[in-house]
Amino acid sequence: QVQLVESGGGLVEAGGSLRLSCAASGSIFNINLMGWYRQTPGKQRELVARIRSGTVITYADSVKGRFTISRDNAKNTFYLQMNSLKPEDTAVYYCNAGLKTLGAGGYLEVWGQGTLVTVSS
């Protein structure tokens, strides 16, 4: 059983910064895909940033130059550093991981519980 636990959300003024963390726990062999998504009421969940195979990084156009995704393999944790936050960044942020367990299983996709980020004007 693998779980992703998110932290770091909260209320921040425009122009401020937040750092989101996503910690994976369980019998994990390798995390190949790590990503952050966000969702607001009435809108489809959208990709914010993602790392594939530890090196290939994708960002949404709206966050390029402001957000940075990173990982700490030793801790099975990945992060989203958010700088120069804007009110339109307000959303529930979800982390996502594609991984292999230590058992005989194959690919497994896991979602975090979500953390709310609110950016005030």
C-alpha cells in the first residue's frame, strides 16, 4: 500500500511564495513519474509541472519561470516551489506519482489528497 501525503498549502499574498511537498510512503522500488496538478471549481484538473525519469520536466505555460518542480530520491519526496504567486494560482493542488513497488507488481499510479493554495490580491 503506497500513499502520497501533501503539505505546504495555505494562504499567501500576491507576490509571495509557497513550497509544496509530496511524501511517498510504502514499499516503493522506484518513482518514475512525479507531477503536480491543480483544480478549481468548475474546471478540469490541469497539469502544473511534471518530472519523468528524473530529468524530463514539463511545465504549464502559465507557471513557467515562476514554479520549480524537484525531487529528493532519498526521501521519496518531491516538491513544488511556487514564487511570484498570483491570485489566478488559487486552486487545490494534487501530487501524483507513477511508480513500481518492491513486490511483483507493475506500474502503479497514486494521487495525494490535495492541498489548498489561496493567493490574495
